[in-house]
Amino acid sequence: MQQIRILPLGGCLLHRPLGDFGKLKYNVRARVGTGGSVRENYSLSEMIQFIRMLRGEIVIPPEIKELASMDARFEPLPDIGDLANVDVVLVEPSTPVDIVFGEYLLNRTAIIARIVGPIRAANPEPKFARMSNYWMTKGLYAGDVAVQQSLGAELAERLPCTMPLADVARDVLMNARAVQRDVAQGLGELRAMIHRPMGVLTFIFQYLPDGRPVSWPAGFREDILAAATALNLPVFEPWRLVEQYGVSTTLKNDLRHYKDEFLPTVSQAIVDFAAEVMAERPAAACAVA
């Protein structure tokens, strides 16, 4: 098979296998910028924001890039906006919930790594771990502004004094908001922005011990499938690999992530799917069931 250039828009269940493929064979991830590779993004709005940045429609400040799961040094390649050097775009949305901060969309993993993590490290008492968890789950994600701001104010006082961009972190703790987005609208908008072959991967939040896939929030996978079908986008469902090979072969103990030794199988399946999308001949095994 000829080499293929893939732009991955998704989380670790997409990026990690493609990175593993690059180590074993050749790099399949398209180069679209300098100063860092394309990192994980979870919601369709995050992906749209990234494409808008590549197209020069928005400029994201370095401190926001860090919280949007980009390297602060990342800059789009000149004239990359039309994605002419990309063969296939693979989209793996894993949440319908956006984290909105002013004009920008933030990445939940980046918030944990760059704000919550430093607070916990500087304040190892268990109560601060519980407080930060409650701030995220009951405040930010659940949309309880009173809880978020009350706990956010307490957590802001615990930011390490040497922490870079502490003012931005305080602002996020108090003023970021979670907003649920319509999946069909989001995927349609993303599809309209990208004039390249595109395929969709479904996301599984976790597997049961017997291998049954669990989608979260309830109905999210079905919404993605319906939106992809309406847009005539080919779909690859990685849970079929778990069904085929079994939990003990495919998954780590958390029942969410692939075992390292299984990554070559996953990566080859994803690259094969990308090649089929590029050729506009999606395999029957990958099609929506």
C-alpha cells in the first residue's frame, strides 16, 4: 500500500495507534504545523476550532493553546488551510460537551494537566483532590455555576505561586462553562469545512468485562452514527476489534485503553480504513451496522 497522510481529529484511541504505526512502519500523520504535533481533541467544536486556526480564521494565544491541548509554539504551515497535503481526515468525537472559555474551546485533559494537576501536587491533602473532582464533575461539567465558582475560588487560592499563567488558570476555574452541542450540526459544520475524504470512528467510553461497549453519555454513539449516515460518511467501529479478539487480548485493566501489544493490530485496521476512505470504497466490516 502506498503511503497515506492522515489528519487525526480525536482522542488517544485514535492518536496512540497512529503513533504506534509510525514507529513500526512509517509516519502516516500529515504535517500541518510547526512547533509541535497535532494533539488530542475531543469535541466536534474543538476540531472546528483547530481547523479554523489552520485556515487563519482565528489566532489562538499561546496560553490558550496550552489549555486547548496544543503546544504553545504550534503554528500552522503557510497555506495549509485547504489541507492539500492531507489525504484523509479521520474524526473521532468522544463527547458532545464543549468547555467554553470566552471565545475559545478548552480541552478537558489539558485543564486537568495544567490547572488541576498542579493544584493537587502543591496541596497533597486528600480534601483538595476531592474538591477539584467536585469542581469538575458537579460544577463545570454539570453546569452548576454556584458550585463551580465557590470551589473555584478556593482552588484558585491554592495555585502554586510559581505556576506559569496563574491568572489564566484562576479565570478558567471561575468562568469556563460546559455547553452541550448538537452532534449532527457539529459534524455537518466540520464536514463543510474540510474538502478532503473524511471517515468517522465511533468512541467507546468503556467496556464491560464481557466486552460489551458502553457509550457515554447515553445515546452519543447512536447520534454520531446517525449524523455520519446523513452525511454519507464511512464509519469504522473499533469495538468490533474487541469483539473479534476478546477483552483479554485487546484491553488494559481499565477496560478503556488498548494494550500496548495490541496497538499494531488497531493501527493497521485504522490505516486500512483510511486507505479505503481515500479510495471511496469503505469495507463492509467497517460500515455502520
